[in-house]
Amino acid sequence: MKNNEPRNEVVAQTYDLLNLDQIEEARKVIGKYARRTPLVQSMFLSNNVAHADVYLKLENMQLTGSFKFRGANNKINHLNHRSRNS
């Protein structure tokens, strides 16, 4: 392979699993910022792909229009003062 050719390799990431206490704490932290968003059934995915009920959480309805809002907000709220201001 030449140095300028793209490499096709799989990069695996591992994540620590959250426990219920961490999830409840995050809910308290972001609750004052996050909008409650609806959960709607996708008939297409339910009938044609999964052959089971598939529901979508419409996080794109956050004020930012972003589905990453909850995680980003929780992360920012857990930064210390120095990290938050740098």
C-alpha cells in the first residue's frame, strides 16, 4: 500500500456503561435545559426493516435542532470551572 492511499481499517471504541444513578443524575442536570421530545413509531422501519415495533425519539426537536444536545449539555455541566472557561 502506498502512503497516500486511504486505509480501510476498523477502529473499535469501548465505552463505559452507565448505571441508573448516573442516568438519573444526568436527567436532573439537563432537565432545566432540555425540551421533552416525542417518541413516535416509524411504520416504515417497523413493517419493512425490523418486522417489530420501532420507535424514534425526535431529539432533532431540541431548541438547537441537534440530537447531540443532551450528551453535550451534560458534559459541559460536569466540567470544572477552569475547563469550562478555557
